[in-house]
Amino acid sequence: MAVVAALIVLVGDSQALALIPLLGVMSEEFHLTASQATVVLAILGIVGAGALPVLTRLAERVSLRRFLLLGVAMTTLGNVLCALAPGFTLLLIGRIVLGLSAAIPISLALVREKSTDAHGTNRGLGLVTAAVGVGVAFSFLLGGTVLQLQGSVHTVFWVMAVLAALTFVVGWILVPDYRVQSRTRIDYLGAALLIVGLTLIAVAISYASEWGSGAVLALVIGFVAMGGWVWWELSVSSPMIDLRRTFRRSAVPAYFAAGLFAAVAIISNLAVTSYAEFTPVPGVPELDYGYGYIVLMASLFLMPTAFFILFGGFFVGRVITRIGIKTSFFIAGALTVVGFTFMALGHSEIWQNAVGMGIWGIAYALGSTTANAAFLHAAKDSEASLFSAAATTVTGTIGSLAAPVFTAVLYATAVVVPVNGAKVSVPTAQSYTNLWWVLAAAGVVMLLMAVLHKTVQYQGGTEPQTVIAPDATTGAPTAEVLPEER
């Protein structure tokens, strides 16, 4: 199952990351404004923040396998729509469809459910982390290579659609089914409140500068909906997400840490590639930075990160098992602070970028795996999808803010220059220094999460697992049987 999960993560990373070095080319090819390009990048997280927790919980009650395959099918469809898009509208619809795929959180839940001990979970999640490294390298090299071969962003979408379709076939063959027999009703009101609340909050924060008072109204409605959701989930007998069980010190710091690692990854990838692609303007100190590289060359700046995530993924499971969750958290946060402080102090040379992004790669491999392991360790048998849904609620919201935060920080100290008779805002060298300091500050928050986290003993095997026994003749589900009785 870990192999299939790794393949799904590879596909998921490709759809999320492949557009980062292609942002300028995509804007030209699809005739996008700067705000539209930001929306296209951020919409995956915005949609996912509201929808994925609900889909993950429904999958547990219906069929994890069925919803996982549905998620991969949505990924295929979304990429096909993007490939066919002539402009912004259909491109946005395609990206929204991509955001509705719950394949990644469901695959993580299955890794936990199919593991028998803490080390097995850590090892499986380490393999998933290694797939992230492959995804980073593949995603960025894919776009640059396609453009170098006279292809287009449309071609990149077609390649990702084919990869998703192949993953669907592999999943259909290899993924086992798993579901929790439940006689309780599905909490549709809780699902609706969660989707409305999280989506409105994410959208309002992301586009506050463009919507003005409309964003404030959306934010207020979003918080009211979330307040209503919390009250309802604490009151109803069969909540969509059991807040009393999943929002504890053994899990909440891990949720926030996972979200921070995801957001920092997106922002750092955007920063280092856009810096490498910027053409220096001699004689203008504020704009005399960057290397003027093509997309393929700029993508190489991410290879140190990809290398350490890939190879680190094969070892971090054993590291976490040996030194523990809390220590692993702390080391990952400390490495994040060190790596980005190093880059804030100096990033004009290629080697400085390589060292800084390499340190970040080690931090991500250890920290992201630890975050996922922490909340999955806290889950009893049959609760993995419950904790995965709760994690997606937090991580999706934080991750959806990555692109808007990048844009806000980058252009906060931009200068206005005339280009072809029009005035254009251009980031300065100081803009990138500010970005690296912001990411170093995120590392400090990760350290705080490490301090707040309360490690619990691995909960696997502490609760009897309920399964459905098939009839020997018809194969139909006939009775609930505990593993001890089989």
C-alpha cells in the first residue's frame, strides 16, 4: 500500500508544483493577469481546505478504496480540462476539479490502517516522503524540458493526465479495500458548514486586497460558519470530525507543522526559481540580481531539495523510530531556521542557494514525515481517516495561503518601472531577502510546535478493529467479526 501511496503523492505533487517555474509562461499562454495566475496556483488549497476533510470521512464510511480511485480519476479529469483550456475560465475549473481529489489523505490513512506497529507506519510514511522528492524533481524538470522541446504548458497538463491515468490503473490492481462498518448517519450539516466556513476564510484571506469590504464580509461569514460547525460537531452524536478525539496536544501541533511544511515548500520553490529566472538590470542596484535563466535551468535550483527529500525518505522512518517524534520535530524546525537564515544573509551566489535549499530538503524530509507520523500514531485502529481528515482541515487552510503570502511579501518592497509604455511592479533584491526571513520565522513556529507536541504511545492495536466478513458462497457482507474471532 505504501508503494501506491507514494505513486499517488508523486502525481499530487506534480499537479501542485509543476506550474511554479512555469508561472510566467503560463500567464502568457493562457492570457492571465497577475491576480488570475495567483488564483490558479492557490485554488487547489482553497478547494481542498473545505472539501477534502468531508471526502475523507465519507470514504471511511463508504469505501477507502473507492474514494481513493475516485480521487485519482478526478486528478486525470482535472488535468485533461486544463490541457484543453483556451483561457482562464476552463483552466480554473480544471484546477478546481484537481482540488477535489482526496486521494492523498486517503492513501495516508490506508498506510496507517495496513501497518501493524509504529515502525511500520514510520517506514511507510518515509517511502511517501521519498516520493515527494521524486515529485519535486519530476515536476520542475518536466516543465522546463517540455518547453525546451518546443512544447507548451498544455503539453505539461497532458503528461500529468497520462501519469494520473496510469496511477489509476495501478491503484485499481493493487489497492485493498477497507471501511469501517457504521450504523450512524452521515453528518451532512457538519459537512456543509465545514466546506462553507473553510472555503470562505481561505478565499477572503487570499484576496483581501482585491475584494476590499467583500473580503471582510466573506471572512465574517466564514468564521460564523466555522463557529456553528464547532458547536454542531460538539453537540451531535455522530460528528463528521470528532473534535474531542482529534484536536488534542498529541495531534494539533502536528497538524499545524504539516501545514507549515507544505506552505514553506511552495513559497521557497516559488522564491528560488523566480529569483533564478529574473534577468539582472546592471546599473540599478535594486534590480541587479538573479541569473536570467530559462525555466529548465531555474528548475535545477530545486535539485538539492529534491535530492535530500528523495534519499532522506528512505532513512527518516528509522530515524523517527530511534529518536522519537518530539526530537525529530525539533531538529526539523531548527534546520529550517538555519537553512533560510543562511539564505537571508546571502543568496547572490549559486552555491549559497544550493546549500540553503539542501538544508531545507533535509528539514522537510524529517519534519513532514514526523508531522504525518505524529497524528497517525495518535489514531487507534480504524481511526486513521478521522485523523487524516482533521489534519487536512488545518493543513489545507495553511497551504492555501502559500501563494498569496509569497505574492504579498515579494511585492511589498517592489519598485514600479516603465515597460512598453506601462508601469509594472517589479520585485527588488530586498524582496527576496524578506522572503527568506519570513521562512526562517516559519521555522521558529515549527520549533514552537515541537515544544507544544505531546508524544503518545502508538495507538495501533489498542482498539478492536471491526471488519465485514464476506459470505463464503456469495461474497456478500454478512456479519461484523472482530479479528480475534476469525
